[in-house]
Amino acid sequence: MTRNSDWQVTPPAPMNPAPEIQPQEFEEIRVLARRTSGLDLQPGKQELVSARLRRLVRGGGFRSFREYYHSVVADATGKALAAMIDALTTNHTSFLRESDHFEFLKSEVFRQWSGRRQIEIWSAGCATGAEVWTLAFLLNDALPTHMVRIAATDISTRALEFGQRALYPVSRCEGIPREWLARYFVAESPDAYRVAPRVRAQVTFERLNLVQPLAWRRSFPAIFCRNVMIYFDRPTQERVVQGLAACLEPGGYLFVGHAESLTRIAHSLEYVRPAVYRKPDPRGEKCSRP
Ligand SMILES: C[S@@+](CC[C@H](N)C(=O)[O-])C[C@H]1O[C@@H](n2cnc3c(N)ncnc32)[C@H](O)[C@@H]1O
């Protein structure tokens, strides 16, 4: 995955202070971000948008946010838009985040998958990879190496590059069990750990925009799409959940963030437990609720 360097070639103009964003300029950017990536930038986010785009505005030598906006819209390659969305997304994540999901996988779900030849989980909106590697370690604890696959996707190329590199400063590895550090990481330097090559080989990273039609040719027994839809408005959430449901196998699980209840949106999934849903399986049992 290559960084969008050709779009950012214009040398920075250090003598030029970045312009202030005007309300109409914010509105244009807001509408563009919502239409292309589902990001729901509320009116109060003007300062945040200004701060996050300032580097691109200044780096491109633009005299105003409007000039910058027009260059993004005019760029037929889509690279300028990707860089804008990159700058606007929040990639916060951590290892073992919302850990009850992983406990549930271990205690309830893994045994339902016994007898399979391969398990592939989709981490949709994987950010910088902590969720991906947490899932990989968990699966590797339970299954032989050749059975484990993870599809990791995000709209942010910057986050994907980080995840793919799989190199984490020691401070971000606090909280990772010691056995996992020993088994699944290599100490790259005194300050950083890198996920071991055999685990990295189980994961594919790919840019995928969840608000566009999903083109998977396969379905998944579990999808993690956590703390992503929180940034979408309700109609977008509904479309995304319906798209994700279509990518699940019958009986497959959808994990969302605990702040992302699906109660107010239309979908075809069964509630299992907080932030866990399941696609009905006409041939199988109903899921057991704890
Ligand atoms: C807060 S992070 C969540 C990371 C991880 N799932 C977790 O729960 O720790 C949200 C991620 O969603 C991604 N995202 C936002 N809009 C998206 C879209 N339209 N398609 C795909 N990913 C998107 C962002 O780039 C960001 O990396």
C-alpha cells in the first residue's frame, strides 16, 4: 500500500499561516465527507475539521479551505479525497478493547466452529490493527496456524499502513498478556514490538469503504465492526449494517462497539448479548442467550 505522496508534492509554505476555515467552507467539506465516507461531522466539529485539514491545506499551498476543497473535488484519481478522509478519521483503538467480546468468542463461539477447515474473521474498520492482532492471537491460541485468516479493512490508508507494519511502541503493548508477547511478537528494539511474521502472514489489509457496495465473494462466520458506525448518521448505519449482515454466513456473528446499539435501526439480525448480533440460521439452532 503506497502513501499518497504524489498528491502532497507541493512544498509547504512556512511563511504562509494556514487560513481560517469559514462556515460555508466547513459545510462543503462536511457534505463531501458524508457523501463519500458516511462521516457525520456535526456543526460543532468545525474547529476539529480545521485542525485536521490544516496540514493538507498548508502543505498544498492553498490560500483558503475553498481552494483546497475544489482541488479535492477536481482530483479524478481520488487520492486527494482519500487523503482528506484519512485526515478526518479517528483511528483510536487498543489491544483487547471491549474484552468481553473476546471472552464470548472463546467461551461460546469457538466450539460452534469445530470441524471447519478454516476460520476467517473480518475486522471492518480495523484502524491501526490492534483489534486484528487480538483476534489473530485468540484464534491462534485455539487453532492450528493454517486455519486462521483475518480480513482487515479500513477507509484510512494511513491506519492500514500502520496496521500492516504491525510495529507497536512498548507503551501501546501494555495490557497485552505476557504469554502473547512471548508467543506472537518479536522485540524489534528496546522500545517496540512487532507482530511475528507467521501471524502477519495470516492477515490481509485492504482499503474498503463501508458506505460503498461491498464486493466480497465470500461470507464470514464473524465480522467485527466496532466503533466505526458511531461516526455515521442513522440512515448510513442502517445501510452499513444491512450490508454487513449480507456478508455473514447463516449463524454468523456481528460484533459492534458497546456504544453502538442497533435497537433503533432496521436489520435482520438476532440480538445475542450487548453489542453482539447473529444472522438467523434457518437450518441451525437459535443462538443461546446468556
Ligand atoms: C475508532 S476506529 C475503531 C477501530 C477498532 N474497530 C476498535 O474498535 O478499536 C474507527 C475506524 O473506522 C474507520 N472508518 C471510518 N469511516 C469508514 C468507512 N466509511 N469505511 C471504512 N472504515 C471507516 C476509521 O478510519 C477508523 O480507523
